[in-house]
Amino acid sequence: MGKKQPNHLGEPVRRRRVIRDQGLREGERPLGRNLALIGMLGWLIVTPTLLGLFIGRWIDRHEDTGIFWTAALLVVGVAVGCRQAWKRIKEE
């Protein structure tokens, strides 16, 4: 009983309360805005993925390395795209 445990839930609960209060003040977002966000998230993931795929294929053709660079850069592209999408969702 000597030491008081830190409250790990304080900050997430405060953030959630701020978001809830903002939603009550402003109301629900329009359908068009939600659809635009979904489209934006798709492009944020697809663009780096395809870029990694194309660059990997180009390197593999010129270096005759099979699909090593294609697979590696495809994974990197997906990771970068997902990170960008996650950051965008957190902004909303």
C-alpha cells in the first residue's frame, strides 16, 4: 500500500472523452467524407505497394536475382503504405 500505481488509463480515457464530446457537438460526419477517407486509405496503401513491386521487378530483371528484390520491396511497400494509412486515420 506504500507506493501508488500510475494510472495508465488516464490519457486514453481523456482522449476518448474529447472525441466523444466533439462528436456530440459536431454531429456525425457526412457519408461523402467517409467514402473519401476510405478511397484515400486505399490509395495510400496501393501506391507504395505498386511502386515497390515495379522497382523490385526492374532490379530483378537487370540483376538476374529471381524474385528476391520484388518480394522484398513488395513487403516494404505494403509496410510503408500501412504506416501512412495508420497515420492518416489517427489524424481523423
